[in-house]
Amino acid sequence: MGIWKINIERNYCVIAYAMPTHSVHSPIPFKGIPEPPLEVACLHASFFDGLRSGIKTEFMPKVQAVTAMTLDGFLPETDNVLMRWVMNHRKGFARWRERCDARILPHYILDLLCEKDTKGDSFIYLAEVSDAETLDLLRGLFHYNLVEELIIYLFPYSAGKGNSIQAIFPVRQWQLHKAVVLPGGICRLIYRNPCRM
């Protein structure tokens, strides 16, 4: 007797055993990591196809993700006073919008891919994460290890519920690059991904 086939599909892992007179298939349900959006999968393939095939690519864009988070790891509500400040103030998300070359928006990544080959190696993409839809975009970017720099605006309170950012963080050691205290007790933390540097 031995395993002769393993097939992993969306929510099942099917293991087939070869027996002397017959075979046995045992589907095992499991909850895996949800598949990232198609746009993120295309972004990953476009950035790294040259590396997989052994072709040296000079273009390696920087992907920054900027978000706000409560002390217990949730996205703040968009109508929160501190969240409005971070979204609109020059020391908040606006700081990163001014410094980026293109923003990554849900469902518009393919447009960026069409023009990326015409950009230099210092090109910066920015993903702003402030709601459930953009949180899904961040999940996909993490899944393919595309985020080089993660900027977190940490709010000085706990939400207790909501959309969890911490739940999608990849298991990895990030390096703290810089920390700044801003008005209202907000801390801006800039982390770098050592696997992407």
C-alpha cells in the first residue's frame, strides 16, 4: 500500500492510496489561505517572470503599503477623527501619495502593468489600505511577497472588532526603519521587508 496521488483543490485535499485489489480516495476538507485577486497574481507574474527564467531584469519596482491600525490590529473606521486626519494630512497618507509614481488600486493593477516596462528602476507603487476592499489587495500583495516597505499609522486605542490587519500579516521578521510620534498620539512606523531588499 502506498500513496499514489495527492490532489489539492480549493477546499479539499484528496489523497489516493493504492491497495492490492482496489484504491481508496479520501477527501479531507481544509481551510487554506484564500486565493489573492487575479490582478495581484498578474502583478506578481509580471514582476518576477524574468527572475524565474534566469533572465536578469533591471526593473524591480518598489511596492509600498500604507495603512492605519488600532492597537489591537484592526482597521479604524473611516469616519474616525484620527483616520480622517491620517487620510488627508500632509504627514499622513498624502506624504506617500506625493512620493509615489503610481498608486495600486483594487481592479486597476493591469493598467499599471501595461506601462511598467517603460519606467526606471526607482519606480514606486503605493497601495493605500483603508477599507475591506483594499485590505484584500494587501492580502494578495503579502501573499506574493511584493511589499518592500510597510508604513503603519498606529492609533492609540483599541477597536475590539472590525477588519483585522494583523490577521493577514505574513509570518516574517520585518525590520523597523523609522518611528515617529505624530499629533493625537499616532505613531508612524516604517517597516522594511528584508526578503525584498
